[in-house]
Amino acid sequence: MKNDITRTHTTARMSKIVRHGDLVYLCGQTSSGTDFTDMAGQAAETLRRVDALLEEAGTDKSRLLSALIHIRSMDDFTAMNAVWDAWLPPGAAPARTTVQAALASPQLLFEVTVVAAAG
Amino acid sequence: MKNDITRTHTTARMSKIVRHGDLVYLCGQTSSGTDFTDMAGQAAETLRRVDALLEEAGTDKSRLLSALIHIRSMDDFTAMNAVWDAWLPPGAAPARTTVQAALASPQLLFEVTVVAAAG
Amino acid sequence: MKNDITRTHTTARMSKIVRHGDLVYLCGQTSSGTDFTDMAGQAAETLRRVDALLEEAGTDKSRLLSALIHIRSMDDFTAMNAVWDAWLPPGAAPARTTVQAALASPQLLFEVTVVAAAG
């Protein structure tokens, strides 16, 4: 097997971080779903997790290339954007897509899947 | 900060175009939602926007690698495909995925997220 | 036109395989929708199709980088995971995101969109 793919936090189901070439892929990140029941809290908790994984991968949120956001309800679109916009470094926003979808458990309101440039 | 990522039309929320290495990422593209209320019109308007952004990024629709399409209702699947198929250059279709999802505003029927090879 | 993109099974609508640089993109894969009416059967049939396309592209499931899974109902999440987990080679799981979405036809329960490293 070639040794050009680096995976971190790998289970039988998924890796939280996959690095290949100059790209870093994170698995879909959500909050715990229990610490916060509102979008503001869940989005902030989730983005802290993204920060931690990006740091572990040797990169950071200033190097995001794309973000696919799923939210449980578009009623939370404005609340989500407020957290998201404040989180991003000025001038470094990725290409983003946001759609509505039910997530893995009913209490989850926000999930983000990012691809970043390696550090 | 490394200078290997080029972003265009960047706000606090997202960039319309992100280029890194030999890949170009566009943010999810929709129609205005007001000029057209049917799928045929919205899909065509959206794809004109994709064309313009790809051109601005120095590439074009013959170099699409992947497309993720979200449509508000699968009732519009056939109408969407008619516009999509006619838009693509012969022999240059990307890998595509189409699923149903509610989009950022209720009047939006079609959104496409593409990754293209740089020109 | 540059000759750096290789497409396979290309129709007016999509290519099943697109290769560019060291990345392989597959179009969203589903089962036939008719051979199996349950998640276990549909997921297994779909993943056999993924295997065949990856092989045709000169790579395999040990080189998956990301997977975006859409399932018609989160009621099938556990059944889907059982098939998925058994299918992946140990230590080689990709970054994964799973959300609920209606697919192109009502009988389809599972769709997966993967990006893999070239072989």
C-alpha cells in the first residue's frame, strides 16, 4: 500500500482527518448535541472542534477551501451565519454551500464538512 | 500567511471563487430566486452565473470535475436535467450527485456546487 | 483543450469517473433501486458498484479520501453503518459526512459520493 494518505482518529467508519497531497479533508463536524440546544451554541461548539482538528492537521481556518453546511432548519440560517461570520478570519472565507437536511440525530442542528489546504 | 490560495468576491461569510493548486472551488450557486419562478428559468440563470465565475477564474465548464446539485423538489428533476444536459459541452460532463434539499430561501429551486480544474 | 482530465462512462449528463491530477471523483452511486428494497441490500449493492468503478479508475477503497452519504431516512442509519463499516478495509476509512435527503427516485435509500486518491 502506498504511504501517501495520512489518517487521524480513524475508526472502522471514518477518519476525522485525512490528508493527501496538499489537501486536508475533515469528516462532518457537529456539536455533541447535548451541551447546547440552540444554533448559536451548537455552531460555536462545532467550530471549536473544527479549529482543533485543523490545528492537529497542521493547518488552520485561514486555509479553508470549501465548506458544505447542513442545518436542520433554515429557520436557524441567520443565527448560524452570525456565528460563522464571526469565526472566519477576515479575507479568508472559503467557498460555501448551505442546505437544509436532517442530521444523524434529531438534536443536531448544524454540521459542517470542510476541505482545507495543508499548512 | 502563505500566498497559495486565491479568493475572489470574498465577504465575511464566503468567497465566490477559491483557487488553490490546480483546483477551483465555487460557492453554491443559485438564481436570484426572483427573476424566474420555474426550474427551467432558475437553472439556466444559475448556470450563466457559473459560466461567469468560471471565466473569471480562468477556466470554463469543459473543465468541471464534480458537481453537487441540490433541488428543492425531485418533481423538478426532469426539468433540471434538460437544462443541465444542454448546458454541458459534449464529452465533458463532471461526476455529479443530485439530492433533494430545501435551500436558503423558499423560492430557490436549484443550487449547484462545482469543483473545476484550473485553466 | 488540455488533456489533463480523464472521464469514463460519460453521457450528456455526467461521467461516472473523472480523474484529474492524483484525484478520482465518482458520481453519486446508488443501487438499482429494484433488486433490493432494504438498506442492507441497497448499501451492499451500491458499494459493489463503487468497488467496480474504483477498480476501473485504477484505485480501490483503501484509498478513499472523502465520502458524502445521503440516506432517505435516518431510521436506516444503523443498518447503513453496519454495511459500510464491514466494507471498509481496516485503518483506511475516509472522512465521512452523512445526512438525510430524498434521492432521485423514491425507492432509493442510499447514495454515496466519493473522492479517492489515484492508484
